[in-house]
Amino acid sequence: MNAMFSRLIPISAFFAFCFLVVGCAGLRPLTPLDPARKSAVLEDCRRPFLPGKYRLVHALETVMPDGAKGTAIGVLVADPRTRSFRTVMMTIEGFVLFDAEAGETLIVHRAVSPFDAPAFAEALAEDIRLAFFPPGGEPTAWGAGEAGAPACRFDRADGRFVEVVTMENGGMGIRLYGAGQELLKRVKIAVPGRPGLAETLEIRGGWPPYTLRLRLLESEALDDYGGLSAED
């Protein structure tokens, strides 16, 4: 590992997750596209998300409004089929800062103060689900969004909306809107190679605003018993 791991993520960066009230651009109507493109557009909308159970290791970098940066390592085991995951954040030396898992409920196994705030765990779980788990089956709407970019829009049971956008350069965007159609956060993904395994992705949101950048270091496809899948 390089010197980027020599510092921890600043405490203020973690607490930024707890203030997700970014209210700016709302949902805009989608322009209809040729119905013959539906299959291709929907397939593209699935590309950012994990197709099965994976273990991912990321280098994490936070950027605060004043330009302050911090780094750490994140390990994530996630299964989109059950919408469950376990995540650990640690220093390069292996000191665990945060360890939690979520399925039907969210359980925190370890949290170094002040990371034991319930709001932090809930917000981090939201980031993971938004970036790695598909938002649903069929979208409630699809068509052309901003600058003509193909987009899929999904309703959530909690009244929020998720929009997945395919950019002209092949990159992807995921946006979370509140029940009042206010933008809460967004995920920017570099051109995905294999589904859910983009080399870099960026999450923006919160108040005060924060940026979280993830760079993929390792990935393993897992079977239901936690081992490598036959295809790997």
C-alpha cells in the first residue's frame, strides 16, 4: 500500500454522513425514447450494481468543503440478492474503526467513538445500498434525462426515488431523491468494466457537503458459503 493510508478519515468527514439534507434540483420529466431501445436502456441501468455476492476492498478518500482530506481502507461483503452486507473500515495497520452488518436489521459490531452514533451507521448503510444494490426490478419510468442521457427511474417503498443515468462517455450516475423530489445524494461511477466493479466511484451529498471517493483494490465473487465462486 502507498502513503495515502498513513492518515485516518477525519471525524468530521464521518459525521457529514449524518446530515443528508441537500435540497436543490428535483426530478425532471423523462423524454420518451424509441420503444425498441427499452431492452438496451434497462440493461445499461443494471450495470453499476453487483450481480451477486462479492467481497470488495476499497481505498477510501474523503474531501471536506475546506479541502481537508482523509483516507482509510474499506472491506465490504455484499449480496444484492438478500440486500445484506457486512462492512469494516480500518487503518492500514488493521485497527478497526467501524464494523457493521445489515439485512433486515442493522447491527453494529464495533464503532470507535464517536463513530457509534446511530445516525452514522444508518447513513453509511444508505450509501452502500445506493451504490452497490439495484434499486428494484422494472423501473417505473425510463427515457431521456438531462442532455438526452438515457435514464431509468425507480420508486422506493419509503417514498424516495432512485434514478440511474448512462452518460455519453459510458460513465454512470445514480441519484437519490427524497419524497418531495429534492436531490439527497448522487453517485458518480467511472465506466464500469464488469457489473458492480467500477475501478472508481464517487459519492456526494450531505450537509455540510462531503465527497467520498472509492478506488477498488481487490474483488472476489463469493458463493453462498463465503468462498470463491466456480467462475473465478
